[in-house]
Amino acid sequence: MAEGGVRTAWRMTRAVGAAMGVTLRNLFRTPVTVHYPRVTRPYPDRFRGVLALTYDPETAEENCIGCRLCEYICPPQVIKVEMLKAEKRNFAKTFTLELYACEFCELCVQVCPTDAIIMLRTFDLAVTDRRDLLLDKDRLHALGRQFAPSWATGTGLRAMQAPPPRGGAKGEAAKDAAE
């Protein structure tokens, strides 16, 4: 045990001393605990949380036209939509979302042509029963009215991802110079 045991004991003593040093440095620091739900942290500007459905503010009709693009693009297949054909436009007869299996990838928001499905600026949807996370159309509309929407909408996200116009600023400057 001569040299190997002493070396091991010295390393262990240094490790314990370093750990106790960290503990003593942080012992008198102010805590960073947030007492949620009484105190909430501000959400970042680009925070995206729970999904919801929207209404058209002018006509008070739901925006979803039942095109099922969100259902087709959803990787975990948690969205189910049935279309109801009407005289003027189509509607979603049923819209269900299994929130407990959602990946929050935002693909459904990006592909929606009418900005009917959005992400909200909240994550606070705690439930005691997992079946309460199976959201139907009425519950998704209620969430859309209850919480603030995120900055991202389908049309806004598609505009961000679109390539710049051909020629860009240089092409316009050259065009103006040629005239």
C-alpha cells in the first residue's frame, strides 16, 4: 500500500476539498429558485409552446379548412382531421391532437395555408390524467383564446425560409443604373 495507496488517498482528499470548496462558495449566494406558479419567468421572444387553433377575427369563423396538410406532415402522426365540405368553403369536422406524443417540431404550423394552427407562448398545461392531453377541436380553440400566440405563424415562417428575390439589391441597383 505504500506509494499507490498514498497517491490514491491524496487524490481523493483533493477531490473532496474541491467539492467542499464549491459548496462553500455557493452556500451564501442568493438562490435562483423561481416559486412557480406564483412567480413566473419571462418567456424568450421566440418561445413556442402548446399548439392551438385560431378563429378569423373578422368573420368569427374557424380558420381551419380541413386540408389535412398538418396531419400528413406530422412525424409522430398525432394529428387527425376530418373535412366537412360546405357551400362556400371547407371546415374541419373533427380535429384531434394527441399532445402527450407531440414533438413540438412546428411542421404543422409551417405547412398550414390559413394559419389555423399556431403555437402559444405557454407551456402551462399540467394535467393529472394523460387522457386530458388528447385535445379536440373545442379545447384547441379554447387554448387559442386563453393564451397569447407565439411570434411564428405559417405564412411568416414560410416567408422567412423563402429564397431572396433573384438579383437581390445588386440586381435592382444595376437595373436602375441601366435605365
